[in-house]
Amino acid sequence: MGEPFRYRIVTEWSDDDGVFVARVPALGPGCMAHGKTEGEATKEARAAAALMLDVLREDRKALPPEDASPDYSGQLRLRLPKTLHERISQMATAEGVSLNTMLLTLIADGHGWRSAGGGTPSENKPKAKRKAAA
């Protein structure tokens, strides 16, 4: 097995082309490929990127900084304004969930909103587990 590929590959559907288009942002706008499937486009973009990196090495040019890491711990430290912290804490309390669960819900809803292209952020309220009314 070869060494890990350490550059981010972004794959999206192109309505104009009727195919998936994959690009490697760190290598510039010229490093892209397409395919009938997301996997095929990604595979082709990786192959194109490998060739571009080989040419850079042969020409003794600096490689762009790696922008992908295969090791994600699932944890991150986040700093936010006190007022936002308070507001999200209040939302979590009202929903009967932890602050962590509320943040995960808000992030997941926001990500789904952008990738699915539906609704507005205000229409995508957190869908955390609610307490039963007494």
C-alpha cells in the first residue's frame, strides 16, 4: 500500500456537466477530474494530483502545504463569545440535552442545510430529544 494522500479532495455534482467533479484545492484550479460516480471522480483527481506532485518534485519546486490529516480525534476546542455560549447553554437546557449534544445538533443541522440546499438556517431548528411535558 502506498503512502497516505495528504491533500484534501473536494467532490461535487456538476449539473452543467452531468458528472461528479473532484478537485484538489491545494494544487490550484488546474487539478480536477470528473467521473460518473463520486468515487470515480475522487480516484481520478487523486491520480492527477499525484502526477502534478511528481512534476513539482522533478522540477525541484516546493510542494504545497498538506491540507488533510488522516488522524481526527473527534474532539476540538472552541472559543466563542460569552453571549453565544450562554444562548446555546439555554437552548440545551430548554431541550433537556447536554451542551455538547446541542452543539452537535446545531452543526449537523447547519451542515445538512448547506449540503442539501434546502430551507434557511432559521427553518432548521435543533431536533434534539425533547422532554415530555408534565
